[in-house]
Amino acid sequence: MSNYPHPIIAREGWPFLAVAAVAAIAVNAAVGFGWASPLWLVTLFMVQFFRDPPRVVPQEADAVLSPADGRVVAVERSRDPYLDREALRISVFMNVFNAHSNRIPVDCEILDVWYFPGKFLNAALSKASLENERSALWMRTAGGADVTCVQVAGLIARRILCYAKKGQTFRRGERFGFIRFGSRLDVYLPLTAVPRVSVGDKVYATETVLAVLS
């Protein structure tokens, strides 16, 4: 996990890209580029969707980094249903044009991992946080702060991949999962955390500071 390479294309996308490229090449060879052009467009879409670029990790102390690329759709006080507490919730919505590798937001130990089956509502809706299929991580920092990071499936996203296990330790910015195709990430923080983003902001996994723990 900590040594996961950045080969431009995420490993989760290799089968999809291979199938699309082989189909495009075969049709192109058989009947020409005109007939194959839709398949070439699908291949290009797979390349952009499954891109997995390396990211520079901010060195700011106590920074909570964005776990995903996308747009902030919520910065609000909310009930953390996983740790049964009042918390600051910051939600990031990913559309199909965002990179979809999910990154750990804080240096931490994973205290627990939960998976919940559910619906596939539009992930931009607030109720998706509690009604959609989701996978949640309970993380604790060296300073004792509890952070919950939740992968939430969406209307099109039907596959949540979470590789983190209970007892593992992570450095912020490390890769822990992937969601296909478009969804959201919810981060629940202590109420003392100071948000650095607002609703509507565009954010980038690892490189954008969502909040600072205090």
C-alpha cells in the first residue's frame, strides 16, 4: 500500500482500458476508423477516468487533506453515525471526469472498517450519505483526533473498493481505495476542526487542505 506506484493509469482501470482498446483496434482494422471512432472515444474516456497521477503532500501540521478530487458539496455540523457524535462534515462529490483514486486524509491508525449495503441515489444529494451503499473508515491520529472517512456509492457508481484494514497505519496522501464511476467522499471531523474550504470549491486528492485539526 505505502509503495503503490503511480503508473499514470490506476490498476483498477487496466481491464477496462484493455477491453476498450482491443475492441477499437479490432474494429478499426476490420472496417475502418469511422466505425471504430466511438470505441476510440470510449478508450480515451477510460484513460481519463482511470488516471492516477502522483500528488504532492502538504507539510502543514494537523492538516486534513482531501481524500478525493471533486467539488465540495457540504461543509456543515452533522451527526457522525459511525462514531455517534456531533462532527464537522465535509463532503466531496466526484463526477465521471474526476480522477477516482481515494487517498487517506490524515496520518493515522485504522481502528475499524465498516461496509453498508444500500441504495444508489445521486451522490450529490445529502441523504445519499446515509442511504447509499458505503464503506467507512475510523481513523485516529497520533494526537488522538478521531476522523471518519466514508466512501459513498452514487447513481452510476456501483463498485466501492476499499483496501484499508483494521490495525493498519497510513500516512496522509496514501492510496486506500477507488470508486467506479462517480460518487462522493464524506469526512467527519471533531467540531474543533477549522474548515479551509467552502461549498462549491474544487478540490484535489492529497493536495487540497480541507480543514485543520485544533
